[in-house]
Amino acid sequence: MTTALDVQTKMAEASPEVKAIHRRMLRRQRLGRALVYLVGILISLWVLIPIWFIASMALTTPAEVRAYPKGILPFIPLSTETMRFFLNSRGILPGLRNSITVALITLVLSILIAAPAGYALSRFLFRGRDAFRLAILAVRAFPIVVLSIPLAVVFLRVGIYDNVYSLALMHTALALPTTILVLSSVFSSIPYELEEAAMVFGCSPAQAFRYVVLPLVMPGIAASAIFTFVLSWNEVFAATILTIQNRTLPAQVLVTLNQSSEPYQFAGGFFMMIPALIFIFFIRRYLFNMWGQISK
Amino acid sequence: MTSASAPKSRKKINWAPYLLILPSLLYLALFFGWPMVQGLILAIREEGAVLGLRSEADRNSTIAGSLPRGMQVSILNRQGNPIPQGETLQGGQLTEIWYKVRGQDIEGQLIEGWTPERRIRVRESDENGVPVAGTVRSILSATADPLTRIYFQADESSEVIGQMEARTAVEILDQATLELWFLISGDSGNQTVEGWVPSRYLNIFEDETQGRIEEGDTSQFTTRYLERMVNDRFFWPALRTTLLLIVLIVPAQFVLAIIMALVIQADLKGSGIFLYVFAIALGVSDLAVGILWYSIFTQSGYLNSILQGLGLINSPNIYLSADTRYWILIAIWLAELWRATAIVMVIVVAGMQAISREVLEAAEVFGATLWQRVRYIILPLLRPSLQVALILRTILAFQVFAVVIVMSGGDIMTVLANETYRQYYDQRNNNLAAAYASFILLLSLITAFFYLRAVRTQEEVAE
């Protein structure tokens, strides 16, 4: 700000040539900014227009969905009929319940298991730390989803096949590497000096963690938990392989996709997107913590 | 406690970090390492490929030879063997129930011995349904022995202790379940092998003279599944499509992601909204994205609606059919570009945040254009991030699944993950599914190898 003011005061006493150059520079800057806005808006449209389309289909009457040419909201009647039809279809409400159960168990399990490891990675230098980090990165790079085939065979043998709890175990394995890395970066962002100070004032390490670190990392942990929830909510391959009767919502939609009508499909597609639309908004500031960490 | 900022002061090993990482290590070993090994084993090992034939109808007797699964054999003889205590019935097991009875034999003596269930008509059962009394059945056949033999043990080869007439009343004291064993013979190579096997490994045909080996009792390493996978008519199309999609999607994604990142890094007013909008796709599943783009490309979808509205077409085009595979490819391409660019964008932004502002400002002062700044400063400094994003994206692209199913029903166009699913779900062939899964793992392993190297160079760069 001060530099801008300086420039302005200096500009007042500058020669006409300098003023002209300055004007050109400003114009170029403004032009550049406008260009960036334009590009940003174009990309936003590329993201949003398809969502608008599917939202239009999901939030109107089934008759409008079947109509051709298709209209879009707000030019077609707004109605909850299509969505109600989808939600009342066979297997959808139980699927929804299963999805939420699986996602919640996954969230709790992965945070409980990952938090200590993330803390260890951020606070301790120990022999094997790099090896552990590399192992986590390597696991992160694996298509863990294809492990659902052998897991299905094993679960079948042990008798926990087709069960929301065993699916949650699989999803936890899926989420764990990312969660560990993210939580480690969240802990790293809290200076160790704070903990040290608490211990100087007589806290035990556990108390220092409980009363000083935990409140500070809560938002980061919450963001990571939300992301884990979305990951489990979205996962379809393992869910389809590991369940038959107790399908999660995406698995149910996928399996019935070929025999279902367009209102069902579109309402289902939009319904599954809703958590993303809500949650990404809350965790957008943590995204770089999350995914940037992978490349660090 | 040793902190990262004040390390290496103590010689004594601090166990705290090891205890802290232990749960995650155990968990990953259990749900990542172990299933991975199991998957590989499933892909190359055939359970019950060979059935061992015993020289006598006894599981402890010597092995007379072996025959492969699926072979048709002739049945020469049968025998019932008591099922050992504590063993439950298994699938495919043929059993025979014998009763221990007490009653008068033809000589009027009271005897106690075993006879097959089929010779006794149960007249009375206790409250648990266990038979307690019955009569000997009459045999109507002209050739059969009208008398019923009573054996010393529940075994046709044991001593006959007496015979009973039809309709003799008997007490039923006990019952035993026998597993049938069969003496079979079949051709192995150019010699005939003969031996006893338990019924659960066989499928006996109607007349009890022929049967087929349903399952073996020993496993064998085999390349059969791998060969079958490679010769599967969907394998090469799936591999081709998977690789083609990677080649088509990844470069476009990177261009788009870098543009997105530049927009966000320009730090304009409202860049928070841009970030939110650009990142939405990060939380959307490939199934939902597939449906979303399906609503555009389906015959009565938005693309046709718009074209018709503009008067460019008179009747709706068909895009997603076997005759227009390139349209399916385009639809998948757009859907994946829409969905998975967000991840690359986030990694690239994180990388850009690490580039110092001074460098960029200096370049601007010296009159570098935007293109020059991108080309000569941002891209070279971003290289490590880009490498990591590239490899991560490639590995994720091996798993493309639901989008393809939505766009093509999983038939017209297929990918490796879809074949894994099809083998498991439609064909019920775990081994072939595991072979596909292992193949995807192998491809990813190769990619991950480069990934780890990239990470390492990155850490060197960071230092």
C-alpha cells in the first residue's frame, strides 16, 4: 500500500513521458487482471454448467426428465418428485444408511489410527522415520481398490463378507496413508515450543497434548475427517465387490444402473454429489495441506 | 521427549514414536500387505487342482496316484466311512446314516448292532426329533435279500452279527453319519489310475457308475489364470483403452490444472470462490461424474437438446453406441478431465506456493511476459510437483471404472478395472479377477517405482 502511495506521489511530479509509460503499465496490468478473471470464469463455467444440468434433472418432475429437448432450471418446474422417486426406490434408503455407517466408521477408525502416526512423524526423529514415510507414500501410490478381490475372498472365508463393518475396514486401509500424511502436516504446523512451554508450567506430555495441541489441531483433524468421509462415501469399486445385500448407495446405484430409468439415474448422480458440494466448501483451505503434502 | 527441532541429544532409544506408529503399521500389514500377497497367490495358485487317490478308503492310507480336477472317472465301488468327531458336513459330501438298533434276530435272540437307515422305518422319535424306535423295512424286490443284516460296526465291511426279519420292532440306540467313499479310476497320462476318494470331491452322475472330479485336495502353482487373462477376448481391448485414456487424459489435465493454479495464484479478489469451484470435483465420485456426463451425451441429453435448440440438427444423434466408440471415448475423456483435474490443480498450487514471490517479481521487473515466466521459471521450479502429480494421476487412471460402466454399460468399451469387476462379479472367477488385479498392481508398481524416485529427487531439491 505504501509503495503504491509512494508511486502516486512520485507520479504527480514525473514528466509526461514517464506518466505515459506508467499509464501503459497500469493498462497492461488491468488487462492482465481482466484476462485472468475471464479465464477463471470460463473454467468455473466448465465446472458448474454440468452440475447445473444434472441439478436441473434431479430437481424437476420425471416428465421433464424424459422430455426432449431437455430444459434447465429455472425454465422447467422445480419439484422434489424425481428426488423422492429415487429415494423411495428399492435399496436406496438402506443403501444411504449403509453408506453413512461405513463412512462414519471409516472416519473414526482412520483418525484414531492415523493421528498417533502423524504425531510421531511430525514430532520425533527416529530411526526408520524416512522408511516409514516412504512406505506410506508407496502405499498411497498403490491402487488399493484392487485389493478388494483378495479381501473379498478372505472375508468370505472368515465369514464377514457382505457386511458394512468389513467394508469400513477396507475403506480405512484406503484412507489411512493420506490421513497419516495430512495429520502429520497438521501437527507440524503447531510449533513444538507451545507443548514445551506447557510442560515447563507443569503439564505432563499427555496433558500438554490434551490441553494445548489438541484444540489447535482440531480444525485440521476435522477437515481430514470430512475428506475421509467423502472418500468413503464416493468409493464404489470395493463397495460393489465386498457387499451383496448390504450395499452402499453408490454400489446400489451402479448395480441397478442398467435396469433403471433416467430420472432414477440423474437423481442418484446428483444426490451423490451433494456432500462434495457442501464439504469441499468447508475444507477448501485445507486442501493444500492435504494434497500438497503428497508432493512434499 | 525428543523434538524434531532439538534432536539427537540422547543415546537411549526412545520407544514412543514406535508405539505411536505401531497401530498404523499393523493395520496396513493386515489390510494392505497381507491381501496383496493373497491376491498374488490367488492369481498364480490353483486351489484343489489335483485330487490324490488313496489306496484304501481311508484318509491316512497311502496315495495311489492323482487325477486333475474336471476329469471324468468311472466308479467301481463304494463304502461308507464314519465322519470323525467334531467334523461338520461339507459341501458336496454324500452321506449315509446308520442306526444302532436292538431287537430280535431270526433266531429269536436279542442282538445289538448297526444297520443303514434305509433298512429301518422310524416309528417314534423323542422331543428333539431323534428316532428312538422303529421297525425293519420289508424288501419288496425279488432279487434282494429279504433279511436285513446287522453289523458289528457302522461299516458294511465289518462282521455281520445277525439278521432280522422284516417288520421286527427295534429300539434305536444311536446313529452315525458316514461319508461315502468311492473307488474310482481314470486316465492320467497314458496309464490308468485307480483309488479311493471321499464323495465331497466328486460329482456323481445319476447311475452311480460315472462321475467327475469336482475339486482336488492339493493346490498347484499355475500360469493358467494368467494365460487365460491374456487370452481373454476383453484383455487387450481393456488394456488398450486404459492406456489410451491415460495418454489422452493426463496431458490435457496438466494444461488445465496449471491454468487453474495460475488463476488461483494470481490472488485476485474472489480467488477463494475460484478455489472452491475448481475443487468441487475433488469430492465427486467417478460414478456421479459418469452419470453427470451421461446426462449430456445420452440420446435425449443436453448436447442434442442444445444442438437442436440452435437448429444445427433435426433429430437427436446417438453418441453412446457401439458404432460411435469415439464419442464414448470423448465422453469418458471429458468426464475424467472434469473430475480428476482438481487433484492435479491442488498439487500444482501447493508446489507454486513454494516458489518465492521475489523470483517472480524480479522476472516481472525485467519485463518477462506471462508465458516467459511460466515457461522459464514456474514450470522448471514446479517439475518435482508435476512429476509426483503425473505419477499419482497415472496410477489413479488405472482404476478408471464407474465412468466407463456408465458410458458404455461396461461392454462396448472396457478397461482393466472393469474386467476385474466383471470376472469377480459376473463370471464368479476369483482367480481370474485376482489375475487382473495383480496386473493392475504390477502396472502401478512400475509407475510407483518412478514415483518414489521422483519423491527422492524432490527431497534432494528441497534440501
